[in-house]
Amino acid sequence: MKKITKQQKTTTSISLKTMLTGFIVLTISFTTAIVYLPWFFTSKKNIAKIVTQINEEIALSTSKEFTDLFQNVYYAQDFIRSAINRDLVDINNPEERDRFFLSILQSNPSFSFVQFAYPNGDYVGAQRVTTAFEKQNTFKLHFRQWDEERKLAIKTTDNYELVGQKLQLIKTTQIEEPNWYTPGRPWYRDALKTPGQAAWTVYVYRSTNTPGIDSNIALYKEQTNNIYWQVENPPALLGVIGVGFEFKQISRRLQEQQKGRSHIEVFVINSQGEMIASTDPNEHSPIQIKGQDQPQLQLLKYSKNPYFQLAVKTLEEQAVDLKLVNIPQQWISKNPQNGKYYYVSLTPAVTPMNQLDWFIGTVIPEDQYMGKIKKNNQILLGFVTILILGTTGLVITVSDQLLVKPINQIKEVTHRVENGDLEVKKLEIETCQELSILTNSINNMIVGLRERQRERDIFGRVVSPEVREKLLQGQLKLGGELCWVSVLFTDIRNFSTLSEQMQPQEVVAFLNEYLTEMTDAIRPWGGYVNNFIGDAIVVIFGAPLSPAETEWRSVAAALTMRERLEELNQRRIQRGEVTIQAGIGISSGEVVAGQIGSLERLLYTVIGDAVNVAARLETLTKEYPEYTILINESTATAIAEHHHIVLKSLGEIKVKGRQKSVEVYAVLDWKKEEILVVT
């Protein structure tokens, strides 16, 4: 079998184990992505919905707080109006009046002020003290009496402290306030502009320097005979009833409302961006603007709360005009300081008669809800990582045992077979049906190759390897071709005498030993052993292969055969056996070489005069026992000038079966020169 020394190139350098591992990892990763990504984005979408619901809940509950506060104000004003109109309280009786207003304030913890302004410029008001410098159970009653001549109000303040369930007078102070004329106050004028309806005024209370809101409504004396009074005949104005509360009350309610939601910041602003209330207790102080006497509400953009600053940034980025906001809006914004995302929302607040353009804002960190999702995400990724590593290890182990090792065994066997080694062990792989079928096919292929190789070897022994290869390659056809060859004939002297003294088995052993020695001597010189005829050997040089210097090779082979015969005789002498003598005849000439016979049985041989002459020259050596190698003239001429061969001309000799004499030369000795054998 022809040996292949160079491996064929493979189309890829990636191993099967790597491919399987990569495929499993990609499959798991792809499956994870299919499951995880929709889940992740759906979670974010659901979180947006949850935040929207939370905002709606906060807006609804905050609006309800507004409604409760404002409703309490309405109830208190209506109660005061009814009490005065029905003469349940005399507002001109200081003791009865003061007790009445203090009791209303005491029974409504959310109120900061309850006041009544007279048309003549007088004023009475009960105040709940909420400053940090005074006790929280302290009340003040302010009475301002207008002095028309001096154009000032004389303010008398009674300070009360709640002891048990009763108010105890602590001290009384009195000051003068120039130009503090009740009908000239803005809230008084606003109340007169909306008869029968409360007017709401937002401002900063001077006495406590805290922002708040007042509801003021004009009180007219009831005329039972005509409840729909006409402008030309209006009822008598008794005064203006006012009830107010600080925005701290809203902030406290927001803080109570958001208990358990410390991560959510809520704020209330008006259409000018001024802060009304918030869940941050540090964001209620008004600011004093240079050039203005009245303190102003703080703008949201001046807040120090980082959540509120993010809300301002978001509103600016979204170019939000608060005066145009009439539906809930929500945005998501990234905080550049920590890189986290926050939901910022703004919802119009429900206020009495929609007189107040307030908005409820929230800032909710996404991480508060995404944190659990991210944690689950990390758990999922960790699980996937463990799954990938575990699966990869399992795949490597399983594939190594079930696929990689069996395939490597197949690869090793096929590689050895590819390089001519057919003596491989039978593959036994049953890890899967496909590999089992492939293994059986390879085993059958190897058996077939072994059988073919055995046939080739047998064929080579019958017709020689050279003829065998040419026949297998289709280079020899039925018939022949002219070529120049050197034909060598040799046989053993007195073989018949020797063989009759031996048993048949001994004759065969004797011939095998002799023929082996001679064949080994011929092969290096490129001779083709054409036939064994008993003890005779027919060798052809120049066919079927055509190396150069066929004459020289034939003579060199003959001299080598003589030397090997001498060595064989030495061994036979040592064994106590008789020596062997052989004669060799060589003739060079043109012959017809080819397959002779029928399609059922062919024999490769040469036919021509050179064959006959070689046979006669071998026979002639019996007549010239001193010359064991005889050659014809063509052979002698070819080697005379190129090699150091000692020849002796025996002249023309008449040989049997040939009319024309043959010029015969005897080969005496040689000077060995190594010639590479072309095979």
C-alpha cells in the first residue's frame, strides 16, 4: 500500500469539544436572553405603571387632605357666620367674642388663625403659636382698635397658655401699628370682591414668619325677606370672617401620609414654582427679597433638597410651563451625582373651586423598586453563570466520554490507515447509534483494505511488485511493446544430481534458500525477476521499469549474485552440505515486452532474440567452467567505457539454435561503484 507521509489539511482548527461547549454555552445564553430580556423590560414597564399608581394614590390622598383642611375651614366660617347672624355670640362683647374665637381655634388643631375684621377698621384674631421659641400649647388673642384721627391701630395682645383643658392668661402687651387699617388689607378687599364666596390668599404671616393661607369671606346681615339681595339695595356688611392655617399643616400631613415611604419625596408648588409644602421639614422657610417688605415663598429651584433639585432639573429639561399643565405628567431622569434613575411626576391638585393653581410633585427612585429586580437579576445571572459553568463542565465530561474520545480513536485509526498501517485494533465504540454505524463501517473498510493488501502482496509475489503496480495502474495492456533490455539467465550446475539425493521437502527448502539469496542480490540493481523455472532464474533489466544503464545493472547484479553465492556456500560448508555452482548468461537487445496469454490468465514476459541468446550464453558456461558469467557484444560495448569491469573476449562462438555466431565476453572481475536504485 502506498504510504502517505503528509497529512491532508482540515477545514477547521476548532476541536469538537470546543464546538460542543461553545454551542451549549450559546444555547444557554440565548435561552437566558430570551427569558431574561422580556422579563427585565416588562419589569421596567410594570415599575413605571406601579410608580404611576403610587403617584395617583399620593395625588388623590393629598387632594383629600386639601379637601379636608379646606372643608374644615368652610365649616368653621359657616359656623361663625351662623353664630353671629343668629346672635349666638355678640361680636361687640369682648369677653364673649374672645372666648368664642379661642374655643374655635382650640377645637381645630389644624388652624393657625381665626379672625374677624370690622368695617370700621377694628380687628380681632386668635392665633395658635407654632414658633420654636414658644410653647406649642400657647395661644394669642390680638385686638386692633383703629384710631381714625391718628391713622393707626392700637394692638392689644393677650397671651394664653393651655393648662389642662382651660386657657390661662399669662400676659398682655400693647403696641401701636401705623396704617394697619383693616379695610385696606388685601385679604379684606379680596373678600369683598367675591360676595357669598370665600377668597383664598397665600402669603407669609408676619407674626411667625411662616407661609400659610387664609380663607376670607364677607359676612352680611341676613335679610330673611329677600335672600337674593340687589346691588342697589345690599344687606348690611358686618365684617369679614377669616380662617387660616400654615403650610406646615399640609407638610405634616404629607409626612404622616408618607410614613413607611421614606424613599419618596413629595412637594406642592404653585404655578410660579413657589413651594407650598413638602415632606422635607427643612424646606418651609420663606425668603426675604431685597427691596420688598413682605417675605416671599421660596422657589422650588432654591431648595437644597437633592430630590427637589432633580425635579427642577427635569422640569427645565422638559421645558415644562406650569401654567399649561392640566393633566398628570411623569418623566424619568438620571441623577448625574450617583448615576441612578428617578421618576419625577407632576399632578394638578384639587383645590376649593379650583381657585389655587397648585401641583403635587413626587420624586421616586427607580432603584427602590428596581433594586429587588436587580437583586433578582444578579441572582439570575449568578444562577446562569453557575448553570453555564456546570453545564459546560458536564458537557465537556460527557462529550469527552461519549463523543470526543471515540472520535479521537476513530481519527487515530484512520490516520494510521491513511499512512499505510493496517495492523490496527478493531474499533469497539457503542456510545451512540451513529458512531456505532461509523465504527462498523471503518472496521469493514480496514478488513477490506487488509484483504486487498494481502491480494496485492500475493500478486506481487506472483508477478513481481513492478508488474503488479503497472497492472493495477492500468499501464500494461494485452500485447506488448518494443524496448531495449538486458536479459539475465542463471541456473544451478548439476541440479538434477543434487535433487535426487534429497527428499522433496528438502529440495523445496534448498531452492527457497538459494532463490532468496539470488533475488536479494538482484533487487538492488533494478532487475525484474520474470520467472523461476525450477532452479533457473530469468531476470529482465529495462522492463517493465526503464532505469538508465540497464547493461551495467545487469552485469553488476550478476557479479553480486556470484558474491552472494560464495557467502551461501560458506554457510553450507559450515552445515556440512555440498557447495553450489551456477552459471549466468546476459544478453542485451531489442525485445517485445508485455502481457502474454488470454484475458483469463496473463503472463508478463519478454520475447526476442536477446532472450534466446541469454539462455544460450548461460548454457555455454558449462563448456567454460572457468567463466561463470558470459555476456554478448551489445552488453560488453555498453559497459566498456563507463565502468571498471574486467572483461575477456572469447571471440565468436556458434551457439545452439542460432545460425549466426555470437561475440562472447567473459566477466572476470569488477570495481564496485554504488548506483542508486530507482524504484
